Amino acid sequence: MVTRLSTLGYALLTLLARESLSGYELARHMKTPIGFFWQAQLSQIYPELARLEQLNYVFHQVVVQEDRPSKKLYTLTEPGRAALKAWTTQPPQPTLERNELLLKTYAIWVADPQAALDLFRACEKAHRDQLALFEEIQTSIERKSEGILHPDDPRFGDYATVRMGVAYEREYVLWCQWMIQQFERVLLPSQRDLQEEQAKGPFIPS
């Protein structure tokens, strides 16, 4: 019987299925690339590694380093690979979605229009920057692999997830641009009225 792990546990098995890594290296990989879609703190990783060892899903070897302290190098076992293989095709657990920007959008009708416009302009730029990063990663993978990777290649996971990131950020940018347009339409008449008043010059009583 396969023991159910936390999602972090499976994330660690996913990384170790590619290569043996130290705890520090696992934490680094949890920031990039896994950090783009699943995040964990360093303080969570070591207790989870200890649990994986207890289950015989991973084992570690102490590697002596000349210039630095010795490190534990973790390796995936066959039972660990079997657990990972079984988990990858199970339906994901329902997750509670939390998006502060969408919550603010739900109440945006009470906001100052100019402040709302500034908010969505800033969000649009942030997502454009993230989109550019994902597109750069996607291009790099395609260049190194000389085309689309086969699904049984470990790099296929990198490619498939970054494609999802590109699609998500692209749609987010389009939505932000649409929100910007809505508030620009609201502000345009008031700005035009202000310009007309300024063009008339100061009022001089007769």
C-alpha cells in the first residue's frame, strides 16, 4: 500500500527523480523552477525529508567536501519512485483559490477611478514582466532541446509547465489591459472637461 504524502513530499520526490540532491539544493530548486507554481519554506523541507527516509522513499549519503562542511546527498529509492509514479496520475486535491486582486476587483466600484487605473497599470506591468521571463525560459528550453520534447523526457515537465505559465500570464495581461480601458473610459470625459476649463482661462467678471 502506497502511503499518502503531503504535496511537498511529492515535490521533493519529483526533484530527486531527476538527480540526487542535498537539502540546500532541493531548497534552491523549490524556488526555481518549482517556486513558479508551488512554494515551500526551507524549514519545511528537512522535516519532510526525514519522513521520506522513514518511509524508505529516499536515502542519504554523507559527502565529504574539502573546502566546505560535509553534506547529505538524498537519492530516490524504488519504493519512492513507485509512490511518485502512482501519485502523478491521481486527480489533484481541490484547492482553495485566493486572489487578492480579484477580491479588490469585486469591490472596485467603491474606489477612486484614477487610483484604480494606477493599480491595474501596475499589475499589468508586473504580469508583462513575468510573461517575458516565462517566454525567455520557454525559448531557452526549445533551443536546447532542438524542438518539442517527448513526454518521457524529464525536461518535458519544465517545458509543459512553462507553457502553462506563458498562457496564464498572457491572459492575465489581456485582462489587466481590459480593466485599464474601462477606467480610461470613465476618466476621459472628466479629463476632457478639465482641459476645456483650462483652455477658457481664468474667469474675469464683467
